[in-house]
Amino acid sequence: MSAPRTQPAGLTKWAVTLPPTLFLLAFFLVPALIVVVAGFRETGEFGGLAPWPQVSLDAWRFLLGDVIYLEVFARSFLVAALTTLICIVLAYPLAWLIARSPKQRRDVLVLLVILPFASNFLVRIYAWIMLLGPANLLYTPLAVIVGMVYAHLPFMVLPLYTNLEKHDPALLEAAQDLGANAWTRFWRVTFPLSLPGIFSGSALVFIPVLGMFAAPELLGGTGDILIGNLIKEQFLDNRDWPLGSALAIMLTACVLALAGLSAWAAKRGMHGTEAIT
Amino acid sequence: MALLEIRKLTRRFGALEAVKDVSLAIEAGEFFTLLGPSGCGKTTILRMIAGFDAPDEGEILLDGVSLAGVPPERRPLHTVFQSYALFPHMSVAGNIAFPLEMAGKPKDEIRRRVKETLALVHLEEKTESFPHELSGGQKQRVALARGLVNQPRLLLLDEPLGALDAKLRVEMQSELIALQREVGITFIFVTHSQQEALALSHRIAVMRDGRVEQLDEPDTLYSAPANRFVADFIGKINLLDVEVVASSKARLGLRAAGLGEIAATDPRPITVGERGAFALRPELVRVFGRRESADLKNRFEGTVRELLYLGDVTLYKVELADGCVIEAMMPNAAPGRAKFHEVGDVVTVCWRHDAGVYLRN
């Protein structure tokens, strides 16, 4: 049992927590509420929102009435899931190698993993256009996945590395000593202990991919648009704010439901691993 | 035939020879201890037996068959690690079932054996707990149970009591002895604690700088150390540089610089003029007041310089006439014990002629 943490005195506590709280209130909670309200308003004559106080469920009727939106949602989740899975498969050996390399070299390798962030995201996506174009792969679903995986791989590598680096090598020796071969040692010890890393990495990849619009817009074909493109389109091109807001609310609700579900599953299935993360 | 035989084992790490030409034979059912200061090579030997390290020279035979090239997972022996190395994501039962699962035992046998082994280490009520919910002593027991459950030919224990506090360590020592007697599995125990080694082992190999200095039963090691290192490492001892001045029929006359002649015994043929050390346990030295009688051959006058009252005994440091210091340990509740000697008291220290051991250089 850890000793009870000393509580900072009232005034200090306020002074420390008030600024970030105000910031989040002003720039996260209020805009989020505006979007929620906007989802139940009418479109104005020239786009945007109609003057207060008209309220309508038109956006929702439209959204739920057309199967195309459901399709885009399904496709977005599929792309996000596929991207996450590919990222896990690619990142795991890389993270493992970094975690197993000598201490002095690890920092350099981690730096190399995040080095691509030093150049602009759009520049890197344009680079893929140059690469995929001659191969006749541009404007295909494959190109979208390649771009997504490329952009999000570091977000999977880093939490996995942080997790794997903390594994006690004695556990693998113990498993071997007790009769486990290399394959069994991985699946019975390393993998279950790395689940927290896989979960946080997956959250860092899955959620941003769901909302991303640049990669599908630049690398995908007309049939490859995702929710992110749809939302962006409603706000910027069609100026249909209620519909855009309704889509955004749907997306957020889906992500929250998914996060809740995985947290619940994690609680049930990962007993003991909290000692690692 | 010995259960485990180590033949001329040598292991080098770069220029350092961690293990030098070590040969040992460990019998079935034995509680065998490798004892020595850190860096003496004891853990390296254990790791070579377990298969995590390979010798540069020599071989290890189990039941007469060489273990060379056999990976750790295929050796019929298990290790209890110093850090316990319990799997944090598995329950106590899951940890103990692991070696049985690896051995491909049927489910009902696994369940039965896990239950039996938990009873053996008195942890029945912790079956479903996870390692982070256990105390140090409980973790230790789970580690032991996990090592024993599949009935290995040998159980290797790498300083398993090192992480426990003093009181718990003594408790676990008794439990270890009882457990080893009950299961009859051969234990090879590695420790740097001479007290632990003496309390637990059938035989002890005292190691220094990669070599075995002495291999004997605990009481022999204590009462007849083979050399200065063993004498000094095991228990408290007075060591005096001496020269042999007389030697006949197992009787020795030794001269310590400035102290005069010491009478001692030694069955070995020893030539006059030889130099060595005289080793004397403090509990064999008596301290008397000046007017008390003591008709022992070895008696020297001195002054009490320091005393440590330890409850059951008192440890005196007596400076003799020539400046050499003898430590003496006197029981506090001995019959006829008249009084303490205070710092500054002039006293007589004496010991029987067969109390000490002459050590050749």
C-alpha cells in the first residue's frame, strides 16, 4: 500500500488546476456543445445555421435515411481497423528490436522512428503520390491504407516500445527454465504482458484514422471517401452545418462506445499486467 | 553414481575467469550449497547447470549423461530465481500450473498437482490471487511451489531468501529444510550468507575467485576450516600469524609474533620452522579476572578494550601485552559466571590446547 498522497492546500490547488480547466472549458467543452446543438438546428438560407430558435431533426432524418452514410461509416471503421492491425504487425517486431538493443542505441532508434514528423505531413503524403503513381496504385483503397499506416506507424511503435522495454528478462528465463520454447514464451509471456501497449497504441492509431480526411482525399479514389471527408465536406463545401454536426456526433458516439467496450474488455482480460504499464 | 557431476568446469568472460576448473559431485536427495562472496562464480555455475550459460571447458553430467547442447527448456531441472520471476499476468494457480502445462500433463492431473503443491507451501487460500497481491514471503512460496510442482530431478535456488527481511528469512529457512525433506528433491542452493548455508545444507562448497576453496559438511567447515579464507568467511574467528617451533606426536608449539608460545594440536606431520596461521573461534576463548584460577595451557594477560553485549553472549575484544587483539565470546548465563569484565579491566584470556586450528600457508 502506498502512503496517502499529501493534498495541496486549497489555494495552491486552485491556482494550479484552474488555468487548464478554463482552457478546456473554453476551447473544448463549449465548441463540443455548439456542435451538439448545431446537429439539431436547421440549415440557413445561405448555409451555416438558420437563425435561432428553429429546431429540427432534418439532419438526422437525412443521415439515417440514406444508406450511403452508413456505408461510409462502415468503410471508415474497416479502414481504421485494418490500419491498426497492419500497424500492430509492423510495429511489434520493430518495437521489440529497439527494446532489446543496447541502452545507448535505443534513444537513437526511437529518434529515427519519430524523425518523419520533422517534415510536413502533406509533403509526406505528396511523396506517396510520387511513389504510388508510377506503380499504378494511386487513387485505390490500397493507397489509402498505405498512407494511413505510414502516417500512424510511430504512434504504435512508441507505446509498444515503452511497454516491451519494461519487461523483466527474468520472466522469459523463468518460462524457458520451466519448459517453454521460444514460440510459447512469446505467446504466454511477452504477448499478454504487452497488451496494455497494444491497447494504447491501437487507440492512438484507430481514432485519428477514423477522422482523417487528407490521406483519403489525396491518395484515394472517388469511392474511397471516409467520414472525415464527409464531415469536412459538409462544413466547408456544402455549408450544411447541421448534417456535418450530426455526422461528427455520430462519430464521437461510436468512438466513445468502442473505447468503453475495450476498457471493459481490458479490465477483464489483462489482470496483473497493470504492474507493467 | 552421483546425480549431478561437474567436471573441470571453466567459464571465461573476456579476460576474467569467472569459474576455474571446478569439479563437484552432487548426490540425489542432497541439500547442496554453493557459498561465497559476490563475484566468486557461484551464480555462473548455477546458470551453466540450468543451461542459460555454457562452459568454455569441462562438462556437466546429469545421471551420467552430458547436458552439453541441451537447451534450458529441455533440462529436467527448475530454478527458483532471486527476484522470484513470477508471471504477473497469471494467478498463483496459473503460475504453478505453467510447468505442468509445458510438460503436456492432462488437465485433471494439473488441477490435482497444483492443489497438492499449494497445500505443501501453505498457500491454499491464495490460489486465485495475483503476484502483486502477495507479500514477499508468499511470493517466495509460490516461486518454490512452481519450481517443485513438476518434480524436477534438481531444484536450483539462486539466493532465494535474499529479498526477505531477517525474521522472515529465518522462518523460511526452517520451511525450506522441512520442504526439501518432504519432497526429497535434490536442492542446489546459492548464497553469500554463511549463516544460511550452515543452517540449511548437507554439504557446502565454499568458493572464492571461481575456485572451490573447501567442500565439506557444515560442522567440519566451521570447526576445521581448510585455509585462512574459509576460516575468515565462515563465522567469527581470530587469525594469528604463527611459526611452528615444536612438533611431535600431533602436538604443536606455535609462536605468534610477540605473544609467546601457543600449544595446539594437529594430526598432520608438520615440520618445525613452517609458517602459517592459527585460527581460534571466539566462543572457545575464556576470559577470567586476574585473581580467578584457570589451569589451561594457553593463557595470556591483556586488557579489555571493547565489549559488545549481545543478550545471550558478550563479545570481548582483549588487547594482549604485545598489542595483538583476541576476540572472546562468553555466554552471559553460564553457571558460575561471576561478573562482567569492564572496558579497561586487566584479564586473562585462555583456551584449551585443542581449541584452535593451525592453517598452513
